[in-house]
Amino acid sequence: MFDILNIWNYYPYDQYMEHPSATPFYRAVDAASLGRSIADARKEAGLTQQQLAETLGVTRGSIVRLEHGQPVSTVVAMKAIRAIGRDVALVPRFAKLQVKQ
């Protein structure tokens, strides 16, 4: 346990959290909120559903289902997240994150 805590001194978590202050973080706790987050980030990126679908090689209907929290493959969801310039971070439910602004 001591070694794990000692790593934080060498690799501070904050170095991975730097971003422009205008970039919002989205929190998703279920399929519906993940879909809304993806839709908001897609719009922020200036992409239409059709453009995103073409980028991913899927139908626009797949993007509509994803954004409405309906079933799509995990591969499509992850590709969509990456295509709109985002990453996924799995954070413990009650973790407190501090983001530098």
C-alpha cells in the first residue's frame, strides 16, 4: 500500500486533468445520461448526427439510438466518444475530483 501512495508523489493525477477551462466535463450514470452527454459533446464539436454516423461507418439511426440511451454496441459508443474528441474515465461513485481552471 505504501508503494501505491508513493506513486502519487511522482505522477500527480492533476497532470492528466489539464484542459481548457471552456471544456465541460460530462457525468453519465446510465444509458440515458450517457446519450445526452454524447449528444451535447457532438453538438459542441459542431457535428451533425449524419456526419458522426458517416465518420463511424454506421447509420444515423445508430447515433439516434445512442443519444437516446437505447442499445448500441459498446464499440460504436466508444468510437463515437473518441470521434467527438472525448475520453471515458471511470471514477469511483463518491470520489471528489478537483479540476484546475
